[in-house]
Amino acid sequence: MPDNKKPSDKRLNPFIKFSSIALQMGLTIYLGSKLGEW
């Protein structure tokens, strides 16, 4: 059973990393567009 859980953790970690990076990118673009409006 533990062997089955390990791959899922490995698959989940990159997804969390990707989502966090995507969030940072979105925030940067959002802030950039907001500043561009000024």
C-alpha cells in the first residue's frame, strides 16, 4: 500500500510547483497590466 502512495506524492509535487509558478506569473502579469493602466 505505501508503494502505491509514493508515486501519487511524486506526481502531486510538480503540480503544486507548476500551480504556484503559474500563480506568480498571473500575479506579475496582472500587476503589470494594472501599472500599465496608470
